[in-house]
Amino acid sequence: MIAGHRYAALLSFEGPDRYASVGGLGTRETSFARALGEEGVETQLFFVGDPALPDVEQFAPNVTLRRWCQWISQYHPRDVYDGEDGKVGDFTSSVPRFVADEIVAPARRRSERVLVIAEEWQTAPAAIELDRLLRELGLRDAVTILWNANNTYGFDRIDWRRLQRAGAVTTVSKYMKFELAARGVPALVIPNGIPESLLDGPPAATVTRLRAALRGRPSLVKVGRFDPDKNWLTAVDAVAELRAAGLAPQLVLRGGREPYGEVVMERARARGLSVELVSADGDDLEAVAGALERSTADIVHLRAFLPEQTLHALYAVADAVLANSRKEPFGLVGLEVMAVGGIPVCGATGEEYAEPFVNAIVCDTEDGRELAEYLRSLYGDDRRADRMRQAGYATANRYLWPSVLEGLAVKVAYVSHRGAG
């Protein structure tokens, strides 16, 4: 249990389906649900799932998936955020009633408590509606409601006054706490966690194959949406600076289909870098490895949805993974890189676990020359690189879900005892 709560309902737009996994939130929710289940908490994850998959599925011990809004998703097949406004309305109008009737009411009859954690702006109206409905039904005292901010997206669409009355606001880092404080919203900090299985690393055969595919060339990896906040231009400029200094790094990137991607490619061409667009079946390791092996471009734009074991293997074999965002609420990718034995490059916002040149490279500016200088200091210094990888691995051990859940339990107890959750 978590502070006397035997049952939990997680409310999120993203989840484990490929359709519903666009950013780090899908990874967080999937591993969070598993971790709660492993602690013996009966957990139900409500998310906007693939319309072609079952609406209810037993996912892991003590974890049930509930795919919501599927009737809308049939008309919006791109991903979870396709048709977003309609999905927000449907989620708000139907999830609270289900949680109240099917989870909270039975738990109350057994004198059990329910923990509800809603994630991101899309679920804020549902948290508010759930609080209203539970009060109407006389069930509010059986539930602790947390609403968690993983990012600042959509903050302008939230009724903060009503949300704070509905439950306690939490977030994932001190950086995000200050972002919320600037809006007059106090928040409790509960960091992200990672599954212990990450520490075992990706399959050795996958690592060996991808290392061979990179042919010993200095290699960098960057994965994320094509968004200015991800500092793509800094990464491109750093590759150009290193090339001008006589090094020949290859940047393997996987972005999305956002229009900003063309801005990134134009910058690469303007800096004299060769770019190759590579499409491959991400589920076919040999197809991905073969494509990387054949490419001689400075930048390889890999268009493939990579399974976690392939992505993590790339993190492990690269000289560095560029998670150098302009603003990063927590930086889950950087922690995952550390867990699999890689070296992350972070920004200087929410990645509070990152120690410059101890377990990570940390950039204070968006100047590609800064990043290039730091990378150049790493190339050829195997002892420093090994020390950083070892320190990063030790850091990742401190953020395993069991440890994070211990902190969560104490804060849930505080919220439930103060009577404001």
C-alpha cells in the first residue's frame, strides 16, 4: 500500500500503446503503474489508447489498463493528441463517474482508501470534476487526489483556483516547483522514477550489433520532438564545430514529423553538413543497424519508431546522448541514459541529478561552441568517459521506483492527513 491506500487510479492521456506514447509521459505512466502494482497497489491506468486494442486489459500484476476515448480516436488515427479537444471533453465527462462508481464506492464499502493521480493539463478538468462528484456522492473522504505537472504545456488552460480546491498539486522537480510558484501555485516535489530492470542494460547482442554499425566513428544520439525547446540547432552547430576542428562525429537523430524539422535540416545544410534521411522498420534490429552501417552522412535522420531495447542500446554505445533541452522539467531521458551506461548531455534546468563532468555534460547556454568544447574534452579520454559512465550508473540507482515510492508515500500521508487532498 501507499500510505494506507490499497487502490490507485492514474489519469493520463499517454500510456503504453504506441498510439499513446508520444513523449516522456507515456514512459512515466507505464513504469509508474508497474511500480505501484509491484508494491501491491491495485492500479488502474486510464489513458487515451489505441482504438484497435481492447478497452480493458490486464497489463501487469495488479495493473489494469483502461483505454479511453477510443470512439473518438477511430476518427483521429495519428496519435493520442490528434483530436485533442474532443478527447479532453470526453475524458472529463466520463472518467470521473467511472472512478467514483466503480473504484471509490466499492473501496469505501470496504473501508479502503483510493489514491488518484492525474497527469498534465488535459486531466485537470477531470480532477476538478471528480472532486465535485465525490463531494456530491459523500465519498470525498475516501480519496486522495493529486494532480501532477510534468511540463508547463497548457498551463494557460487550467483553472488553478478550482484545481487547488480539488486536490494537491505536485510536480517532478524544483525547477517545475518554481514555475508553478510564479503562477501562485504551491506544489509538492515528487521526482520521476525508473524501473530497476533498466540497470540490467539492453540485450548484449543488440549492443554489439549497433556498436559494429557505428564503425568506431565518434557518435552522438539525439531523440525527441522537433521543437525549438529541444535545442536542435545547438546540436547541429556543435557537430559542425567538431567537424571544423578535425573530428568527424556522426549525429544519429530521431525526431518527429513536426514542421520545425525542416528548420533543423536547413541549418545542417547551411553549416556544410551532409544529411541522410533513413527509413527503417524499427522493430527489425538488422534493418536499423544495416541502415546506420551504410550511411556516411554527418547527420543520419532515422525515421523509425524504435523499441526501448534498441533505443537504450544506442544510448549505451554512443559517445554521448544529446538531451540538451532549453528547459527540461525533469529530464527522464538523461536518467535513462545513465541507467544503461551512457553519458547524457543535459541542459541546466530540471535535471537536478546531473553533475557537470561527474555523471553528465551540462550546458549552460545554447551556443553550439560550448557543447562542442565539452564533447571535444571527452573524445579520446577513455578514463574520464568511464568515470562518468560509472558515476551516472550510481546516480540512476538512487532514482529507482521503490525509492521514489517511499517519498511518494510520505507526501501522500501528509496530503491525506491535512484533509486537503
